[in-house]
Amino acid sequence: MRRPLMLLMAVLASVLIAGCGTSGDSASPPAAGLVLVPGDGIITASWVMEPGVEYWMFFAPGAGITTTNWTTIPGSRSVINVASPFVATGLGNGLVYSFTMNGRKEGGPGGEGTPTVSAIPRLAGTATATLTAPWVAGNALGASDLRGLTFGTQFVAVGAAGVMYSSPDGVTWTAITPPVTTNLNAALYFNAYLAAGDGGVMLYSADAKTWTPQVSGTTRNLYGIGLGAGRIVAVGAGGTIISSLDGINWTAAASSGTVTTNDLYAVTAFGSNLWLAAGANGTLLTSPDANTWTALNSNTVLDLRGIASGTNAATTAIVFVAVGANGALVTSPDGATWTAQPAIGSGTSTLAAVKYGTQFVAVGSGGGIFTSTDGKTWAGQPSTTASGLNAIAHASFSYSVVGAAGVNLLAK
């Protein structure tokens, strides 16, 4: 199998270098070469484009790719007719990748390649020797506290007194006219957007612009909202648990307000038959169907305000994580048996939320930001604010965080 593949790559290489026709010319490489900017699992290559030139990009693991040896390097890729900036995705963080490119005009042969340049993708949100400030602060979004955040086709942030904002990139935000003045505490994207808040308020939007109040069936404050296996679950004050298949029609869970009367702050799902909810006084609940819930022993009495599941980068094992007051951290390998771990940040931050994207990121009071690749060992990250951070969302190659007095941060 390997020999036919290598022959095919060699043929493709000859086409790339020689060109498909004879009427055109080779193009000189960009005079300034390629400029690489590493990101989370990506590298962005940019260059000064010349009119009429068709560019060909070559990149591969390792530091030595050229336009003539790329077929011999395992994992190499070529992309035809690229434009600046070009984003190479699906790369391994911490690994070296090298890039070169050439060009042609009017179907001529490929020209001389640019000097080979290399870069190393790195986790978003973690400081490195070359990226000492991984979190960048945006302009404050008003003066109200932002309490919920989600990402779908765009970011949506919600907060006190019904404030709402949207952003395509986590940098430029636009205020949304809200239909309520009630505090909004959580947001979610499935194939539409939801915002949940005080008094059982539930808002629905197909486009993040026009929002319609829905009947949630409760007047209790709603603090958290999660999605799994085609079902949406919202949790809140007094052990309230409600669920929906479409975000419009809501039903109280059989265990709502009975399995616990503690406030529930966060809910998440793993697979099709494991739901987890976290709340005050170390409350942890589990359910196979989002309807019947059972209390778990969390091995802490501290409030748990965020819960997530992710992968241990070293072992690839699944890890469940719940965080909360005074840096509280409990972890589980299966969502059933939980172990108390040393406090995150020496217990100096009350953690409000945790998210897994390419690593775990937890945020909280005093601008605290902490990251972990295994769910157990956490590192504090340099923050650009001392304001409380309340919610976090993961986009394709970045994390966004919002908090008190309209603070918003972005790491990519």
C-alpha cells in the first residue's frame, strides 16, 4: 500500500513543480518570505501576494520541508491556489511544523520555494516563553456584570438586568436589544441560542438577534444550562431541574426539587446516558435520562459552581472535573466516584466556571484563570483584570471569558 501512495505523491509533486501547461511562467517567491503565527492546533501563514500569481503551500511535521522533498516526509501536506493568510489546522500542540511555498503564473511550472520556516502550535490560554500574556482584554461591554457565555456560529454573552451581546470573533461585540430586564445567568447554543435567568426566564433565538421569551414552567432562578444527546437541561434554585428537546417546550424533571433543595449552578452531559449537575454545599447529582436524578458523594462541602468533562492529555483517559468556592476541585474517572483534590490556586479564588476545549480552563474571582491538561494539576495564568470572571466558552481555536462590569478576555 505504501509504494503506490508514494508513487502517487511523486506524480503530484511533478505536476506541482512542472505545472500543467507550458504557456505560463514560474513566479518568484514572496520577497519577504512566509510569516508564521502559531495558535491552538493551528499555524497561520501570511505573505505579500502578487497579482496574477497562483500560490502553492507545502507543510509537514519537522523542520526541513522543501518543495522538492515534501513527498518523502510522513504527514506532509500540499494545498493548491492558497491566499494569504492561510491557516493550517489539525496540528499537534508542542510539535514543530515547517512551511514553504512557491508560485506560478497562467499555469506555468512552479517556481523557486520560499526559505523554509518553522513554528510550534501551543495551547490557547497558557503562557509560554514567547507568549507571556496569553489573555487579551477587550473593551468593557457596558457596566453590568456578564454571567453567561456560549459559542455557536458566534459568541453570545448575557448578564445582569438582561444585557446581551454578540460577537463573531470574541473581539468585536455588538449590543443586543433584550426582551427582558431580568438577570440572565447562563447561555447555550444547540441549533439555536438560549439564555436562562432569574424567575425562570428562558429566552430563545434562532439568530442571536431576535429573542423570544419561552414558558419554562418554573419561577425559580435558573443558573446553569447544558446540552447532551439532543436534550437541553437547565438547573437552578432549590434543586430545580427542567428539560427540553427544542428549547421551547419545557418539562420539570421527576427529581426537580426533591433529590436536593440546594441551589444547582451547573449541568453537563457526557455521551447519551450520563448527566451531571453541581451545586451548593458540594452537591453533585447524576442522571441517565435527565429526568430521574441521584445524589453523589462529592467529598466536599464547598459550593461547586462549574462542571466539565475532558481528556487527560498524557493518558487520553476521560476526566470529570467540578470546581467551586475557595478553589474547590473534585475529579472523577467515571462521573460516579469523586475524589477531592488540592485546591486550585491555593484556595485564593472562588471558581465560577470550568470549560474543556483543548485543555481545562477554570475562571473565577479576582481575575483568576487556571489551566490543566489532566484535570488534576493546575497552573495559574497571567490575567489582565482583577475583576471577577463568571463564564467561559470555547470556540474553534480560542477561549473567551466574561465577568464583572463587562470585562471580556480572549485567548487564541
